Amino acid sequence: MSAADGPAAPYGGPTGDRPELSARIARVTAVAERHLAAADREAAFPVQALDALRDTGLLGLVVPTRYGGLGGTLRDVVDAGVALGRCDMSVALIFTMHCQQVAAAVEFAGPPLREKLLATLGAGRSYLASVSTESGKGGHLYSAHSALHESGGELLIDRFAPVVTGGAHADGFLITMKNADATAQNDVALVYAARDQLVVEPAGDWQPMGMRATHSPPLKLTGTVPGHHVIGAGVPFRDIANHILGPYAHLGWSAAWLGTAAGALSRVLGLIRSPEGRKRFDVGSELLLTRLSTARQRLDAVHAQLRHTLAMVETTADITAPACQLLLNGLKISASEQCLAAVDDLIDAVGLQHGYLKDSPTRLEQNLRDLRSAALNYKNDRLHLADGRLALLDREVSFT
């Protein structure tokens, strides 16, 4: 560890009763660290980190042990997201979103798909990508424009998606589409397709400001899958979204963002405390001390909100209650805003050379670009509108 890496900061990831999980994650972060500069510069998918996720079996984290998986929980995903985010936000997002898709399959896949798919996922070598975006609706989960077509017990898929994280490298996809017999856009089906069941065609370039290594260009997907590849057949899609997709998204994303900002703070503290930093920085500076204070305060608040929201999801029988949904949505909004603000504080604290230039060991320039995407990743404005309606339903202003 270099001086700029700093000492281990809080929010550090899996500890306690899962030391083997910490060791697996450490192997992945060591690989990701070596390749993150090139992946960001070239907007290239972190194939080496994905290989490490495969080699460690972490892609099977949330698959039950009876199917060969690691038997992990949502708490393990959150811990892993924080730990990976401290190194590379793109890798953390890729991993937590994969776990979101796998969790949906674990909870809702039915026979005969279930046994085969979970055994494949449990082996820990298959990366599952999400196809939920569409032109005109963004990433809104509860509706779909493209419809499935049924023919002789098979489902025909013809789907364009403007954003598919890691789609060019995925071994399988969970795709949202309107049911074959749908009469409304909110009659949504979640369909699994293995890569060899589809023609996957790139449909554009990927040159974003931040989270460049997620490599999420548009894709055109066409193919045919058996009718039993609908995940949660007979279950309203809203139930799948409310109980799995939404919580995993908001908790997983927030963990990745918190890890990213915590890693930035740790590197800044390491730089300031290093022999070079002691000569360069005035540790009595009111600006420096104030910005360090506000950055740390923001991250402590997000960490507390993350852990409280996680405990709510783990212990509450019905997380669709207004107070629970307000907490989940509020976490996403707060984490996206406060983690970005914390990195901005740190740029003020250390100035132009170490806050703004690409070659600084603090990586603040990349962290700021990455975290600017957080408020746009399922837009905060959309969540505020939903939360305004939910607030009207919770007249007692109850807390959970």
C-alpha cells in the first residue's frame, strides 16, 4: 500500500463471520487496482476483474449452497459493494447489479428452469446482465414497450436497450418486456436468456464522462427462448421489483457510491499524513480541516442510513409500506448526493494538483466523474415524485 492509499477507513466491507468472503474480495480488488486506470482511460470493460470474480466464485455469492453457490445474503452484497467501490466504482456497480439479477432468479425462477439456471449461476462463473432500459422510458422498471411474442411454446425476443452494463461480456441476460398477451405497458415479464440463445448486436458507442469501465453501450437483442424462461411466471412483476430488484438496486448502488467516496477520503488522508504531505499541506488550515470534517460527516451519515435501511429490509415483513419505501428511496437519493459532495469537499481540501488533475494518486478527478452519474442512475427527480406521493400516504410520519 502506498502512502496515498492511506490507512484502512471505516465502511470497509465484509468482516467478522465471513473472513473467507473478505479474502475473495481482496483478490478481486488487487486485480482491479492494477487495471483501473487503463479501463477508465479507454472506457473498457474490466475483463480482468470479471475473470477474478469468476475465479473466486463471487459471481455465485447469493446462490444457495445446495446449488453450489456461496449462500450469501443481501448484507454480504452490500459489504462487497462497499469494499469493491473503495477501489473501483465501475467494478462495484457491475458486481452488485449482477447480484441483483441473480437474486431475482433465486427467488422467482420456476421449474424446469430453476434447477439448471441456479446450478449454472452457483458455479460462480456466469455473469448476468440486466436489460431494463428502453428509449422513451429510461430505466423505469414498472413498464415496458417491447412485447414478447409466443409461438409454439417459445418466446420470441426482439429488444433494443440504450444502456446495458457489461452486455458485451455477459453470459446471460434478464430482460424486461411486455407479456405476450399484455394489454397495458405495466404488464411486464422478466425473461432469462442465455447468450447462446440470442443474437447480441452492438448498437452504439460508449464514451461517458464517468463510470466508464461499466461499458454500457446500447445493444440489440434478438432470439428465441422456451416459454418457461419467464422469471416469476404468474407473479405480478411489481412484486419482483418491490421485493428484490428495487432493494438490491438502491442498497447495492449506495454501497458502491459510499465505498468510492470512502476510498477517496482514505487516499487523501494517506497523502496528507505522508512525509511529502506533511511538507506540502498546512494541517492547521481552516479550509483543509473544515472540508475534511464535512466529507467525513457526509459519509458517516450515508453509512448510518445504509445500515439502517439494510436492517429494515432484513427484518420487515412488508417493505412495500410507505415508510419503508420512503427509506429505500431516500437512501438512494442521499447516497448519490452526499458521496458526490464529499468528494467535492476533498477537491477543495487538497487543491488543484491533487484534487483536479488526472495523475493524482488520490484519484479524486475520476471519483468525481464517476459519482456524478449516481443521481442519474434512476433519476433522483423521479424518486422525489414517488416519495411525494408516498409522503401523502403516511400521514402519521412514521419511521421504520
